[in-house]
Amino acid sequence: MVGKRAENDTHKLTILTMIREQKEVLFGKFSSDMENQNKEKAWNEVLLKSQSIGICNGNRDWKFLRDKMYGVWKSRTLEKRDKARKTGEGGGTTVCLTAVDNLILDIIGKDSPTVEGINIPQTGVPSPITRHHEQTSESEEFVDEAVPVPSTSVSAVSSCAVKNNSLGRKQFCKNSRGDLLKRKRELQVKLLELEVYYKKLKCYSLERDLGLPHGSTATTATRSVSSSAILSKL
């Protein structure tokens, strides 16, 4: 637990140092689009660093980092500072400012009256998640970790995927068989047409040899052959 907290504090100091170095841009009140774009770009740089060291999820945006994550850190520091200033609450671990606290106070100004005791993001609306974390113990660290997916959910999804794949294969096989049967019938008809044509040619040759009128024998013979052949094949 101590090692994890120390690691989190190290990561916080890294991010807070970046924020302090660019605080004029990150927290400045700008009116032009270009200046606001520069502010957003600076926050995105801090966000990328937070994600790279593992204290912020990859699906978060820079506003979450500013209003939620940094907001919680700042709120805890201000709460400890306020307690330390009250009569009868001096000393004790609950009001002992850490390196993280001192760096946050350096960012916002140690005697800033506008942020004392409460975290108000730049949108002007107090953050609900900040109020929740103000009530948690000091030993809890706010890091944006991914929520694990229950194994039962994974099993259900896997089962559903297997079922869908099975149904898809059955439908594919059914469609394939239908296509093959259709193609088979087409080829059978084509073969019968060729057989009829071949017999016509033989009849024409026989008529020529016997001196019969052209087409008299072929028409009757091929009509009979065609009808009987098609009926026998189908």
C-alpha cells in the first residue's frame, strides 16, 4: 500500500509539474480562438502524459483531467489547508501538507481566496465527483483506473458470439446448397439443349442423304427427343 501510494505521488508530481510550467496557458482567460486552441492543446499534452504513465484511462478527454482528476487533487489540498488554519486543528497527519499539496498550492497560489476550501472548475459548476472524493479518507488515491469486466459477462459474450457464428455458418451452408442445386439444374438444361441440337444436325444430314425436304424429319424427331429427354432428366 505504501509503495503504491508513493508511486501515485510520483506520478502526480510529474503531472503537476507540467501543469505548473504551463499554468498561465492552462488556466488563462482568453477571448480569441487561437488562444483557446493553444489552451486545449496544452491540456491535451498533459493528458497524453497522464495516460502514458498509467494514471488516466485512454478514453478520457482533457476536460476530465482538468475538472475531475486535477480538481480532486486540488480539493483535498485545499481542505487540508483550511483545517490547518482553523483554531484547535493544528498538527496531526490529516493536516500535514505533502510535496503534492505544496506543488498544488504553488499552482493556484498559497493565499488564493477564490479557491479556498472548494473546487470550482472553469465551467463554473462544482464537480460532483470532487464532492464525493472530499468525503473519502486521505489514504485513498484518485487514479483513473479501468473497471474490470466480470468473468460472467465475458462468458456470456463469448457464448453469444459462438451461437451467432454457428447460426451464420448454418445459414451460409443453406444458401450454398441452394445455389449449387440451382446451378446443377441450369447445367442439366444446357446439356439437354446441346443434345437436341446434335440430334438436329444428324437429322439434317440424314435428310440430305435421302433427298428428303429440309427440316421435315428433324423437326418431328427433335421435338420428340427434346420432350422425352427433358422429362427423363427432370
